[in-house]
Amino acid sequence: MRNSMMISSIIAIFIFTIIPLPITCTSSHLLPLKKSNHIFMVGQQDQQEMITMINNNNNNNHDLIESTCKNTPNYQLCITTLESDPRSLDPNTSVFGLGLIVVDALKNKATATMEKINRLKGSNIPDFAIPVMECSMMYNAILKADIPVAIEGLRKGVPKFAESGMDDAALEVQNCDNSFKKQVKYSPISGMNQDVYDLSLVAKSIIRLLL
């Protein structure tokens, strides 16, 4: 019996030694391919999700811009002004931010108008002397008082002061235009005054949403 067990053991050892067991392929050169393909697929998915997220953010901002501009007296001017500024598409931009964008646009228009007024000073047209002087004073107030007050009010979260600044700006623009019309029956900066006036009303309407 003992001899039979020993013979069986010897035969088993001989078989395992001579006949190799099947080896499962563990070659590492295939694994990176699978892993690489997987990573590539995940990368594409992440990229698509990122694009979707950006589109959603842009859509949200377009919705905010549209809903805000519907509350202003000049919807098209509001839309054009906001969408021309890349800050309006920032997902972190709020109504406060939209208000600042319009006030900045107003500042640019008022600055251009002031430059035109300064050129008129050298025109040597006698009838222009008084209205040019008055418009210069009014635009000086817009640029150095009204607009800075509006910007500061928006940045500090005090929209009431910002609204007051826009009210004053609109009034001063009207007075400037009327000054020319009293002297020479027309205003050589009427179109520019209208742009500044319209933007001041749009800015005021946006600011009122914050009150």
C-alpha cells in the first residue's frame, strides 16, 4: 500500500515536471492599450460634459440678459450693449454686473461726446460759445460725479446711489441739448446726446431691479 502511494506521487511529480500547466496570458503589453482606450473614451465624455456645461452657462447668461433687458425702455440697445461685452457671458455675472457693463458703456459714450464738445470750443462759431460752455460743465459732472457714483454704488451694493447718478446724467444730457437748441435751433451733438441719454435710462432701469 505504501509502495503504491509512493509510486503515484512519483508519477504525479513526473507529469507536472514534463507537461507544463497552461499559463494565463498576463503580458502587460495589452493592458495599456485597454487602459489607454478607456482613458480616451472617458476624456471624450469629460470634454462633452464640459462643452455642455459651458453651453448651459451661456444659455443661463443669455436668459439673464434677456429677462433683464425686458425691464428696460430700450430692449434692443440693452441686448446689443450687454452682448458686445464678454463679461456678460461670465456665469458669475449677476444683475449687478450687467448694470456695471451698461454704466461702462455710458462712460465711453459720454467721454466721446465730451471730446466732441472740446473740439467745438475751437470752432469759433459765436452762437456755439454759450451752449458749448454749458455742455462742457454738464458732461464734466456726468464723467466726474454721476458715473463714478453709479459705479461705486453698484460695486458696494448700494443701488439707490447708482440710480441717483443715472437720473442726474439723463437730466444733464437733456439740458445740454436744450442749450444748443435755444442758441442755434439745433444741436451738433444731438445724436451723441441721445445715445448717452438712452444708455443712462437703460442703466437706471437695470439698477432699479436691484432695489
